[in-house]
Amino acid sequence: MLQQTEGEATIQIETMSPPLLQSAAQRSGMPIEFPVTISNGEATVDATGSHDRLSELGTQLQNIGLEFHVEYIQERLHTSQLLSEKQQQLVRAAVDHGYYDTPRTCSLTELAEDVGIAKSTCSETLHRAEETMIKQFMEDLPTPIESDTRITAPE
């Protein structure tokens, strides 16, 4: 299949066996995220999974002779690990009531009354939750490792 637009073409290639990268991903149990960008014989690949599976993907890539460099690794916490249940409920209520809308459609006083807690407790709980979420957000931003992210086929 070939699709063309001005200056660009998209092709679909069907093979009898999976490409080396896909084969390594399948053997490691680590799915790769599409699209995979390939330029000048180098592929840029995103993958998400456990440390064990990521390590196994590296092993499988080495076993088939593909050279690769890791640009960055980041750990993501599940939301249940980030905020306490009380914080999650209050943040959800704040969003639902419009506390975070611009302009706000719910004041802190109204939110506290709606959820049945003191205004000071509401303020402190939201502030702690916001601090945790903002700090985690900043930590989740990728920090490049001093290497390339190229995967090249063996010659």
C-alpha cells in the first residue's frame, strides 16, 4: 500500500517474519509504542514496562545484534501511590465543583462546606496534594541521558 501527499509518502510493508525490533519486543514481553520513527536506518522507539522487561528487551536487542542507546528512563507511580485516599477524594471534589476552573466557579469556603470539612483542613489538604502532584509532575519530565537513542541494524 502506498499513500502520497506532496513531499511525503507512506508505505505499508508486509513481511513473512516479524522485523527484528518487533521480534525482540515480543520475546521480552515488552511492547513497543507506535509510531516508531525510522530515519536514515535509525529507529527511535518508546517502550513502557517493568524494569525486568526493559532489561530483557535490552538483552534481546543485544542477542540479535542491534546496537542501541537509552536516552532516558523514568519511573511513574500509580496515582494510588501518589496521594492518600482523602487527598484523592478532595482533589476530585475540587475539580468536580469547579475549584480549579478559570475563573473559579467554587470558592475554598464553598468546597469545604460541600465536602463537610473545615476550611483550614480543606486548604491544607489541597495544598499538600498539589505539592505532591506538582513535584511528581516535574520529576516525570524526561531527563536526557548523555547518549543517542539510535537502533541500527547489524551489517
